[in-house]
Amino acid sequence: MKPVSVRTRLLLAFWVVLLLCVLAPVSYFHRQLHQVLMDESRARIRQNLTFVLWALTSHEPFQWLSDLDDWCTQVGSLLGIRITYIAQGGRVVADSDVPYDKLGFMEDHWNRPEVAAARREGFGFSVRRSDTLRKELLYGAMPVSGITNLPDGVVRIAMPVSQIKEKLDQQRLHLAVILGLSFAATGVLSFFLSRLMEKPLAPMLEMVRAMGRRERPRLRPSGYPVLDALGETLVDVAQRIETQFKSMEDQRAQLHAILEGMKEGVLLLDGQGRITAANRAALHIQRGTQSPLGLKPLEVFLNAELQKACDRVLAGQDSVHLEVVLDPDRFFDVHVVSLHSPVVPRGAVIVLHDITELKRLARIRRDFVANVSHELRTPLTAVKGYAETLLESPCAQDEEAKMFIETIVRKANHMSRMVNDLLTLTRLESQPPQIPETAVDAVSAIASAVETCLPEARKKNMEIQTLLPDRPLWVRAERDSLVQVFQNLLDNAVRYSRPNTPIRIRAEVREETILFAVEDEGPGIPSEHQARVFERFYRVDRQRETSTGSTGLGLAICRHIVQNMGGRIWVESPVRGKDRGSAFLFTVKQAAEPEEKKSAES
Amino acid sequence: MKSHFIRQMEELRMTVLEMAALTEKAMHKALQAFKTRDEKLAAQVIAEDHVVNQLEMKIDNLCLSLLALEQPVAKDLRFIIGALRMSIDLERIADQAVNIAQRAQFLAQRPPLEFIPELDALAETAMDMLRVAIDSFARQNISQAYDVCQMDDEADELNDKVLRRMIDLMVTESRSIERAVQAIIAARCLERVADQTTNIAESVIFIVQGVNIKHRCEP
């Protein structure tokens, strides 16, 4: 709908007011006046009629009907009225305004409204326009009967409506003219008024337009305090918006610079999974050189796993972390994070971190350690072998020489253990984590580990208590690895605890996993070290580095084995419910009892 | 709201791309296994082949239901036909990858053969062709597709060279005949991969331009 202009609204308002103010009272008074006039006319005509009737009855009998007509003409001209005598049946017998010889041509008057009313009620009255005289007339009629020589019938008189009535009617015309003139005048008035109102708004409009074009708004005083205040507020708001806009643009530029400067590829996905933004690094990672905007990750990177991760996040998952290989042989650490804020519809952010170099370095380190360990093994075997031979030979007769040789053997053994541990660790690291399918009885694994550690424990007079159920605990593991985990943990417990204290092994069956714990009553591990004890060669107490004879790799090996089996290992110190000691806990996935065992039992 | 048809077409496109990505990966791994004599990797390629086969069946079903229920026309129709052809080619390439992986497994158990630069170049060419062909489909890029067609001759030539070199080797040293034959089969597989990759490029051209350039390799 087209908006109505101020001018038109103003004009319409004026007109409505004008109509209400003029027409309502005028029509009211007009009606009142008309009523009074009519009442008065009615009374006058009745008086006249009564007089005519009296004159008619008191007149000597008319010889001829033409005498009646003459009489009517005389009386009519004296009174200034028209008198008509209508005989029963409607024939006009006499009429003051019509010559006697023409009466025969007059039409039937019996059903004229005033005549009909007179016959019914004794007096009839009406206001009509006479066709004969072409003006408004008042008509009054009364029935007559019993006059000598005259037929019964109705006498009717007609007189013009008073002058006032005519004036009144004229006034309607004047009123219309006046109304028309006032309408025209208000039209002009409203035009100027609207101009007057719009004029101060024009500079404000110009100012707001300038604001829209992001120019500096200039406020010109309009002379109206309200409008000036509005203008000032507008300028203030505009400046604040401008400031915010600037800071947003700055932030945007900063963010853009950060994103572009990043080494990681960053891509933004919309709710449909299409790329809406990508930084420069992402453009280098993608295949080809075309813009990836509007495409899906699968089309850009041709990697099904990445696409599936994005789909999962778009379907509602909070974040997915995965490692993908994009061509050719480049490894990426990928984070896909869901994006949902009230402003932005659901989407996702992909961050691609190139870890090819990291992987390469890790492999070089692993290879290096493996190679060095391997290279050390051969000379070590020779050292050990010769030292042991020397120990048996006569050279060892000398106490001092024997002590030296024994030290060589002990240290060579220690070194060989370390080399073996290093090799184990490298092997574990290079293996991809894969949860074994084989079911192993943890109870028997613990038993064999305890058996190995028992001699050392006895030396320190320590008791190894196994608080386990007397049924097999089936876990998904490789037997040798599991035994090694228990053995390493027991070794540590024996090594670091005080003599004469017990070591406990507990097991707790959970929903899908079994939790094992190896607890001792030693000095415990301070909390700041707890997170790091699983690192290789990390020691809590630097002083005791050499005295304990450990390789410093046991816990690192444990962690790798447990993680490769899909479990978790951690330390609690002091032991729950006690003030000292440490507990090493780890979880392993439960396994179903193997079929052959079941059948063997049955 | 997208119509059912558009969504299904999108799914078809994504499935073909997924299949292409997996096939490329399988091929890459197979060649890696061949080069580094990695039996485990070769076994992995053989074990993962069924995923590609399943995707081929999924594409078959999708195309069939789209053709039967939607009566597509013009480019949509070409896309469906093209996708159908591509899925067949991709599945065969994945089979070739399995074949190469099997050769790799066999050769890994034998003493290494002397380095064959032509075989290496052939592998690289085939891999490049496959990569470019898949890219051309992903981005609907015609010029890349034509590039693939041009590269096919190179692959054929390299295959011949490998064959000649292996024959020479077999003539001079009878002990390596078994291994040389395996290498020839691998080269043959790669040559087939190059051919099928050319078919994929032709399908892409068919989809985008609506012209069939089979056996001509020019517009």
C-alpha cells in the first residue's frame, strides 16, 4: 500500500473536522426550524380552512355551480389562497385558480393525499409540489356535507409555503457553497502546514542519509527544540555505531591476519557442510588450486575419514579429533569442532595441523634408539661374557680384582636390561594401538609375575598379598605383555618400599573393564611428580638414581602396553584411606571366557 | 528445503567421491607396499578392498533408484550414467591395487630384485593420472580430464620398457625369472589402472560436456 503523505492526512483531518462542525449543528437547527415552520403552517391552514368552511355554510344557497366557482375565486384572491371544491367521486366542482369552463379537464382529485386523509380523519394536510403552479404548496382539506344545492365532498385549500421556508431552502445552497470554499481553503492551509512541518525534517533526513553513506553527519539547527534533540541523539548514535563498526572491522582484520598467518589450515563449514571460508594455509593443503568455497570437504581433500568426521560433528557431536593422511604422504592432525552460537546457524570448524615433520622426527628418534640399542647389544654381550669368564679364572683370586670384576658384571647386566627395555619400548611405540582379541586369565598372569618378583621381595622381607577372586579373570590382552606390566609394577613396589611392609594386588571388576591395582606402603610419590612418572628415565628422587638398579623405563613400558590394549594407567599416592604408600592402577578390557576353556571345564 | 531428488544426487556424488578417495588410498598403499616390501601394508590393502566393493554396490543401487523413480534428464541423466561407469572403473582399479599388493606380498618373501626405474616411473604416472582424474571429477574440471587422456600413452610406453627390461633380465639371469614375471604383472596392472583412469576422465568429460570421446581422446 502506498503511504499517505502528511499533506493528504492533514487535508482529510481538516475536512472531517469541518464536516462535523458545520453539518451537524446546521442540520440540527435546520430540522428544528423546519418543524416549527410546519407546525405553524399546519395551524394557519387549519384556521383558513375552518374560515372557508364557515363562509361556505353561512353563504346563501348557490344557484349554479358557476356561482360557487366565482365565490371561490373571490375568496381565494382575498385570502391569497387557492380553494378547490371536490365533489364526492373526485370531480372538481369549483376551483379558485381554474376558470369554470376548464374544470372538466381537471383530473380526478379523490385520491390526493390530503383529500384521502380528510375523508378518513376529518382533516388532511400535505406539502407537495404543485404541477400546475410549479412551486411547493401547503394543502389542507376538510369534508363538507349538507350544504344546499351543493354536492357532498371535500373542500381543499392550498397556500404557498411561507417565505421563511423558501429562505431556508436557499440556505442549503449557500451552505454547500460555503462548505466548498472552506474545503478549498483548508486544502491550501494543509499544504502550507505540511510544508511547515516537513521543512525542519528535510535537513534531518539529509543527515540520516549521510549517516547511511557513512559520511560524517552535520547537524543544522531547525529551530524546533524537540527536533534538535532528536538530531543530536541521532548524531550520537551514529557516532557510537561508527565506533563499534570500526572496532569490529579492526577485530575482523586482526582475525583475518591471524588466520592468514597461521600455519594450520582452517576451514569453516556451514550447516549443510559446505565450506564458507578457508585461510591461506588451507588452500595449500587442498588438492588443486581452485577456490574450495561452496564445496564439501570430501571434494576438496578427497578423504573419506575427514568427511565422515565433519558429518558426525554436523550431526551433533561436539568435536572430533583424528589423524588423516592427505596426498602425498602428508600427515595431518585434524580437529573438527562444532560451531553453534545464537548468531551463526549450526556449522563446524576444521583445523588441519601438519604433523608430517613431527612424525618423521619421531620415526628418526625411534629408529635411532632402536639402532643404538641394537648396536650396543653385541659389545655388551662380549663385555658380560668376558667379565663372567674372568670371574671364574684365577685372576679373580685377588679380592680387589674380584670386586672390580663383579662390578663390571653387575653394571653390564644393568646396561643390558636397559638396552632390552629400550628395544621393547621402541617396538611398542612403532606398533599401532590395537586391542588384542585374545583372552588371557589375569589371575594366572599375576601369579607368574609374583613368582618372578618373590625372591627380591623375600630379600627385603616383604609379603606380596594377592587379593583376587578365586576364579579366572578374562581380559583382552597378550599374556607376555600383561605379565610384564605386573612384573614392572611389582618390581617398582619392591624396589622403592621399605623392608617389612606388604605389597597388595587388588582387582575390581567393572562394567566393561577390570581395574587392577598394585599398592605398597613406601614413601609415596609427591603429587607434582605423579603425572610424569610414566615418562622414560623420569625419576622422583635423583639421588637414588644408581642405587636402585632400575632402568627407568619400566613405567614407560607399562603405559605403552596398557594404552595399546585400550586401557588407562595412573598413580594414586598416598593410597586411598591411608596416609602413605602409592597405588598404581590400570584398566584392561574384559573378555568373554574362551570356548575351549568352557568345553574343557564341562 | 532441498528436494528429495537433489539430495539423492548429492549423496550419489559424495559416494562416488568417497569411493574414489578410498581407491586412490588403496592404490597408494599398494604401491608403497610394493616399493618398501611391506607385507603388512599389502595385507591391509587386500583386507580393505571389500569397502570399495560395498560402495560400488551402493552406487549401483542409488543410480538404479534415481533412474527408475525420478526419470532424470540432461545433465542429471549424464551424471548418473557417468557415476555408474566411474564406479565400475574405480572398482577395477581397486582390484588392481589388490593385485599389486599380492605381488608385493610375494616379492617381499624373495630377495629384492634390482631397482627398475621404469616401473617406478610407471607407478608414479599411474598414480598421478588417478589423482588428476579424481580431482577433475571432484571439481568438474575438463582440462584436467583431457590431461589424463594425454598421459595414457606415456603409461603404455613405460609398460613396454618394463617388459623389455625384464625380458633382458630373464635372459641373462634365470634365477630371477619368477620375480621378474611378478614385476611384469605389476607393471601390467599399472598399465590397466592407467587405462581405467582414462575411462574415468572420459566419464567426467561426458558428464560435464555431454560429448563422448571414448577411444579418441580428443574433443
